[in-house]
Amino acid sequence: MIELERCAPRRRERTAAAWNLSSEIVLISAGDRLTIPGRGDQTYPYQAHSEYFYLAGRDLPGAVLAFDPQEGWTDFVPEVTQKARVWTGETQAEGTPRSQLTGWLAEREGRPIAVLGSPLPELEAGEDKDRESQDREPDGGKPLAVDADTELREHLHHQLLAVRRPKEPLELELMRRAERATAAGFARVRELLRPGVSERRVQIEIEAEFFRHGGHTTAYDTIVGFGSNAAVLHFSPTERALQDGELILIDAGAEVHGYACDVTRTYPCHGGTFSPEQRDLYDVVLATQERAIARCRQGVEFTEIHLTAVYELTRGLVDFGLLRGAPDSLVEQEAHELFFPHGIGHMVGLGVRDCSGALPGRKQSKRPGLRKLKMNLPLDAGFVVTIEPGVYLVPALLDDPDNRRKHRHNIAWDLADRLRDLGGIRIEDNVLVTDGEPEVLTADIPKRLDEALS
């Protein structure tokens, strides 16, 4: 995309300023195409590593972006073969031939090297690895017995994450385009949710609508689960047919030029209504989600948003009758994790788990209620996060003898067993943090029952 390539110089400038290097060499590899085992010369769909794509603005298999703080940036690009021109119509990209990378590195021998993006065969140490990497090297260059600096790599990786987290106007525009395609898909499938339709049919229709409305691909494997299948967090659609009274969980999103949308909605069967118990649980999830969205403000720790949502969801399950006891005590004993076994959300942008993680020096929390959260940093203007609480009846958790024993007094097991075929309820939106009120980028995909079922 021309606009993304035009943004590359400005992004590189910001990144170099954040790194503030003196003599260290940085290589950012796009990665190569991956051959599908046993399928001849067929390859998996290609996407460059996000770190390369962000700094180059293009998908280019085999490309490497190099940075020398004393000389600036160099684009190393693979040389297109005659075979590629004939079979795929590839054209030569602008830049320095990839075959010159080893010579470029040799001229800088002795200086620290950090590799970001995908691994580089040229830097694999050891005689056997050298021989393998030489076979894979697209331009026939000899591998170098050079060890990349792992500590330097981690330091530069975290600094690049900090640069990438706030989204630029162009990035937000691409995400809004992905959202519009996603909204069209959800609008289409709501018309189909009647008895007899299959999970696979819903997947086909929602993805087709993404493409009709400007989506380039799906942002991830579409999740469609009916009934008890909705309790599987990453369920792959099957030919299972929808039945009256069942819940339908759809987690899907379109992607435009690498920028993603990530949405989940839960519906009852078309023309029907939630049962009283389904409605009560839906209200618990929706209220938890809306309060968590309101907390997505500049300077707020994401761990606080998650933990507050955990307490509120737990309180809702106590009121519903599924959990027994004081919410604080239940969370301390991690009883809530049987019904809410994941974090409140993650960052989204260039891919669906874009730039999440923790600030340098912060580790995965072992505190009860925070163990499942994989994002530990304060929010800032320009961040886009998902907020996606859920309640699930997961047989693998409910049938675990250790869980039954540990939480024998915390859970109304008779009610849990009676509801075990309910599946799950998840509601997920993409939220832009601003210097004021948070903006829900996915607000036009209905989730309030009077809108979602109309």
C-alpha cells in the first residue's frame, strides 16, 4: 500500500530516536514464505513480520531492513528469479540486493548485532546450522558465524513496541475500514440465525461479506460456536446445525492492509429470545463490559481494568446464584476462573495481538485474578484495546475432580451441571483510548438485546 510505504521514513526516524544507538547494528527480517509440508511447492499465505511491516510498509518475502546508526537505514531485497517472474509475475522491488547483506555485515565485523522480526539464517551459529541455512539462503550468500545479541534485541524490541503502540491517523483509518467490513459481516449473519443453519454456513457468509465490503483477509480464524460449542474459546466451525433455544457465539473480524478488527457477539436463535437464565447471564457480561470500557482512559493500568472487571463479574455470578460467597474471597481462591478463564482483553492493530505484553521490568503477575492477563502496562492516547469479558460453562473445567474438590463450597454445582449445555457468552469491542472519553470503534455492531435481535 503506497500510503504505508510513505509513512515508513517517519516511523524509522521515530524508532531510531527511541533506540538512540551509537554503534550497534539492527536487522529486521520480514521472514520467508513457508512451504506446506507434502504439498509440493505450495506455501502458506504470506504476511511479513509485524516489526518489518511497520518499518517498511510492505509485505516482501525474504527482505531485510538494516540499521546502522552511523549511516542510517538500508533496504535489502531478494533478487527475483526468472522462474518467479514466469510463475507468479513477481517484479523486482527497489532496494539493495539481499545477496549483499553478508558483505555489508562483514564490513561491520565486531559490532554488536540485534535481530528483530523473523530469524535470519545468516546469523545461525554452528557448522550444521550453517550448512542448513546456506541451503535456504535465497541469494546463495554464505552464512556468517555471528551471534546476535539477545539482551540488546530484547531492549530494542521493547522500545519498538513503545513506538508502535499509539496508532497514527492512517493506522486508525485502516482499522476503521476493517471495522466497516466486519460490521457488514455481522449484519448479514444475524439474518441467518435460525434452526438448521450450520456453524460452517455462518462462517462462510460472514467472511464473504467481509470481502465484499473491503476486507482483504480475515484477521484470524473465524470462531462460530452453537450451544455447548460456544464454551470453547477458539472453536473451529463445523457442520453442526443450530437448534431452538441455543446460544450462538461469533468471534470474527476483517483485516485491511494488515490492520485488524476483533469482535465477538452472542445471540439467541433467530426469531427466538433468550431464556431467563441466558438473559440474566448476558446482562452480567454486558454490564461488566460497559463499565470496563468506561475505564479505558489515559494513564489507567490495564491490570486495574481487568481486576475490577473480575470482581464485578464475580459479584454478578454470586447474584445469579452460580457462585457462593463474598466476591473478594472467591477471586482470592480463583473460583471465578472456572467461568471466566481468560483476560479482559489485549491490544489490537497490526494484527489482533498487536504490541501487548508488559513494560520492561514487569513480569507476569502471580496475584489471584491476574494470572490469565497477558498485558501489563498503563494505557495511553492512541492505544486500541479489546474489552471482552465472558461467562462460560466449560466441561473440561466443570468435570475436573480437583476443581470439584477445591471449590465444593464456592460453586452451586447443581446449577452449574444443569446449565452445562448453555455454552458461553462473550461480548467484545475494540476501544480507542483518547485524551478524554474512550471511543468504541465497533459501536455500530449491535450488542444491546433490543438492537442485536432486531
